[in-house]
Amino acid sequence: MIRCVEPSAVGGRIKAPASKSAMQRALACAAMAPGVSTITNPTWCADSLAAMRVTTALGASVERLDDRVVVRGGLFGSGSGTIVASCGESGLCLRMFSAIASLSPVEVELRGEGSLALRPVGMVEAPLSALGVRCSTNGGLQPVRVRGPLHAGRVTVDGSESSQFITGLLLALPMAGGDSVVTVERLASRGYVDLTLDIMRSFGADAVRDSSFSEFSVRGVPYGPTMYEVEGDWSGAAFLLVAGAIASGAQGLEVVGLQAGSSQPDRAVIDALKLAGARVEGVPGGYRVSAAPLRSFSFDATDCPDLFPPLVALGSRCAGVTELRGASRLRAKESDRAAALSEEFGKLGLRVDVDGDLMTVHGLGGGAAPGGPDLPRLSAGTVSSRGDHRIAMAAAVAALSGAGPVLVDGAECVSKSWPEFFDMLDGISTGVS
């Protein structure tokens, strides 16, 4: 599917989508909690639907209603054959449920599709084996096969590649029949692990960490059923907030449904916007961002790599060269995201260089909204999403302050995290077709 985005001012008030990261974690906790849990403010994106499929395959009852999900917990039942479940293209789903499925006394095989077939999962093998699980992968790739039961105990995990498996291990351990201690070396994306701990506690678990994120203590206290409301998604909201910074009118764009104190690391987009000189104001439940002359900035996105795409869109309108650190974490996403940002934005006249861990964005000049000073802008053109939802969103948002229409080929990939993205963009601008 091709979507066209033309230069247009944005404005009004928009609610951020629900967080798929929180949704998937809540589904996992609810599935393990005996009894009935209700999850409100759900998101029906592809990654959340994948988590619903997996929890159902593992034995929970998941009922989708208009505005909530009702989960009757209890996994693995009395079956004896291998359980096979598809995680779609969700890396979190595959890595997280590798640990949770290890509670099963029968074999579970977790498969991935599309780009997930090439994303590494070998990090699950050694820690699970150390806790009594029979575990194998396809040379470090999917499918993952596990057979438990997982035992409580002490284990060391390398967290430098991803925090997603650590999330799964922490989620599983309250149900492992005893107290556990997880030592983590070189943890990436610390905020997402804090999000995991927050949600575990919401379902009654007793889990704490030390101040250095190197030791996690999980007591063998089972989950209990609860009512859980999914918070707004800072990863998706980042695109809206950047749109306000580069393409809003005088009244700005309000983005609500966000928790300022969220553990989601992508809330750091607010810091980046302020560094760039955007006007950022707090409003009840969110923020208002207004366009202003923008300057280049330096930002470390190592712990929030999903911010690279919206920050490249932001950097395109900044005067000077923006430096983004943490680019080495972009190679094994839905695409080679570093190369995709460089090559696809290059088609629109923006120079994006990648040198090891550093990405530099050579901004086209400190402009604000359409109709402002006559400064260089992104050119019209056609870009490919490369099947990556965040590349599609970044190109679409950047096009709002460009010089001409931008065609986004493969736009349907936004369904992975935000199926309504282009409808939302159409609601706050006049440039989407």
C-alpha cells in the first residue's frame, strides 16, 4: 500500500495510542494469574494480537471486547503434545514468551515470521538451561523450543543485546516455585525493565532491583487477577510530538494520554525536543509542542533506540548537524534501521551518516511550520518503508514540513504497532491521502 503525505500544518488535540509494550507484558501476567483479569485501554496492533495468540495457545482464555480484554488465567492445562505458537514479527513476544513458556512441562515451540526470522534469539539458551529448561534454537535464530519446568534459582544474563528476554525471565520467575536472583551484565534499555517490574507489581508480584540494574530479586509469590489499564505509548507519541515541533501552527499540537512519570524510556523524546529548541509545554495528561526555529542537538539514544526514526525527522528541520548516539543497536530491528534511515531519507535530499555507534543528521536549516521562512526542505519523492513501521512513520511525519509530496511505499507495515497511524495523521493535518 502506498500513502501520500503532502506538506501541511498540524494542530489540535490527539490521544496517544496505547502502549504495545505494556499491553504484551500485562497479557503475560494475566495469563499466568489464576482467575479473571481485565485489561483496559487495549491496543489491537499486530504485536499485541500476536501476544494474545500465544497466551491462548499456552492455555489461557483471552476474550477481546470493544474496549477491554478479559483474560482467564492458567497456562499449559493437561495436554501432552508439543504446543506450537506464532509470535508474528514481534521480537518482544518471541523473547519474552521463551521464558514464560519454559514453565511448561511439555515442549513449546515459538516461531517468528517475516523480519523476525533473522533477529537473534540465542541469548535465551544458556540462562534457561541453567534453570533446568531444555532449550534450543535454530543456530541462534527462531524457532525457539523449550521444555520445563523452569526452576527458581540464581542465574546470570548478558543484557547488552536486548532487554526483552530479561523481561520474560523476570515475568516467569514468580511462578517458578521459589525465590530467584537474576544478575544482569551490561543491561540495555533499562527503562523497559522498570516497566516490566511496574506491571509485575500491579499483578501482585514481589520483584525489586538494585540501583545499578545489575541484580534483580524475585520472590516466588504467584500473580493474582487484577484490573489493569494500559498506559499511553511514548514510542508512538514521539512521532506526534515531533510533528508538532516541525509542522505545527501557532497553537501547536497537544498530545495527551501520556504519563510523565512513565518507565518507558522513549519519554526522553521530551528532552530531545527541548534540546532542539522546540516549544514544549505540559498540559493535563500530556504535552503541547509548537514549532520554533530549531537547532542541531546531541542526544544519546542507546537506551531508547526506537527514538532514532522520529529524531531523524526532527533533525531534518534543525540548523546544523545533529548527533545521535546508540546507532549500533539499530542493525537487528524490523529492518537494518540505521541503513534504512540513511538511504530512505537520502532519497528526499537529507544526508544521514552512520559511523559505528554515531548517526549524524545534516539538517536542512532551522525551519518551523509551512509558510515560514523560505529555507531548504525535504524534497518530494518516494521512499520504501522496508517493512519497518517506524521508517514509514518517520518519513510520513518528516514529509509534513517538506517541499512536496512524499509517497510511502509499504505503508501497511504500521499495523505492527499502530494500525490507525495514517488515519490519525489525516485527523491533525490536511496532507494525507
